[in-house]
Amino acid sequence: LASNVYNAIGSYDVTLTVWAGPCMDDSMITINVYESPIADFIRDSACATDTIRYTDSSHFIPDPVTSFIEFWDWDFGDGIGLATDTNPAYDFPNPGTFITTLIVTTNFGCTDTMLDTVTIFPKPQADFTWTPDSGTILNAFISFFDETISDSLTTWDWSFGDTATSAIPNPTHEYLDTGFYPVRLVVTDTNGCMDTVSHTIRILPDYTIFIPNSFTPNGDGFNEVFHPKGKGINEKGYQFYLYNRWGDEIWGTSNFLEPWDGTVNKGDPAPTGVYVWLIISRDLTGRSHTYTGHVSLIR
């Protein structure tokens, strides 16, 4: 066996001559030496479950004449990830240290390999809680508490859903109007790994109810009905009853929009007098409120 290292590309005629006593024979073949590729790549920083983008930068020295890279074989080293794209992207599912291997192959079958050790850092698991669960417009201060699972956070980026922001771990924020607000927290740790979580909070109208003490259902178009009104009232579970002086129920409804028009159960006008009412209602948080009182009916 014989071997030789060719230091330059080109075509080489190789001749083999053999002797057997006075007899001789020879054979010649032409060997083509092509450019060898140099495998190389760059990549993003690495956090678990993040997409790591690899960029191939393999090349030739000197520039090739007829050779080009035809195949890319990637092994991300975690026993799962393989790719044949030129510039692949991969999500390492778990933290750890892995060796990424790239093998490039030219159109003439020449190959080169590059190895790169990748440390995949664990990501923080962002979360937060808040109190109270639902604020009201008269008690609109909401306190937020970072509950992220991580021992190395460096930044907190809060967005409260109303253009206001904060950069402290446990902020308190006052909302100026009722409604639903998507609150977002973005955390970053010492390795530059980030995570985001969002929750929606609700600011309710404050519960108020106004109950008149008299009405005049006489057909003049003014103050014709007895109708409690309010804000922040949950119409589900609403009950409104009227009783005469003997304690008999004479009228009732579960419709918050329905007033008492001064008639009794059969539609007959109730006489002038003082009547007892009972109202059971719930606020928008589900808490029950019960009220009783008197109303004067004047004809």
C-alpha cells in the first residue's frame, strides 16, 4: 500500500509499475483533487425552549473553482434534534450542555466537521398574583406580587393594560376607570433568559343602590313608578317584593329593570298608604346585599 498527501488542487497522473523478474507492466490513473470545505457556523444565545437559530458560515480557502457545499448534516447533541437545512432553528426542550455537530459535504463528496458546545440555561417560569381579585372604581388600587420560579432575576417589566408600566418586583397600581385590563409581566434572569405571563384583571363599578321613599302613580306622567336604581348590581339573583301593612306579598319581580307601578297582584290600583319593600341583590363580585324599608304611595 502507498499513500500521498496532495497539497494543492488539480489533476494528478498516478502510475503503478510492477516487475516480475525480467517482466514489467504498468498502469496509470488520473486523480482529481478538489477543494476541501471548512465547516463553520454561528448561533444565538441559548435558553431552554427558546428557538436557537444556527447560521451556516462554512467556506473554502481559497475560493472554489468548481466545488460547492451540497449537503448539511446537523446533530444538536440532545439525542432528539437532527436537521439538514442550511440554517436550521431548534428548540432545546431541556436545559443542559450539548455538543452541536455540523458535517458539510461538497458536490464532489469532500467533507468537514465542526463541533460546538452549547450550554442551554433554564428559563425562568414567570407568574404573578394580585390582590384584591377584583377592584372597584372606589377601591382601584391593585397590588401585584411576582411569583416567578427563578433564583436569579435581574429585571421585571410590568405593563398594567392602561399604558402604565413598572420595573419593580411587586408594584401597586391605581386604575382610573372600570373595565378589563390585560396585565403582562416580562422577567429576565442573569443569563439573559426571559419569560412572559399575562393575566386579566377587572375593575368593577362600585356597588351603590338608591331606593326612593315615595311615588305618585296618578297618571300625570311624573314619579309614576317605584323603581330602585344603582350601579354595580348583578341582575342575576335580583329579587324585589312589596308587602301591605298586614305582611301580605302584593307584588314581586326578579327583573331589575321592572318597577312597581302601584298595582297589586291582580292589576288593581293599590290604595294610598305606606308599603314595606324587600330587596335582595348581588354586586358584581357575587356578594349578596339585603335591604328593607318603607315607601309611601300617594295618589
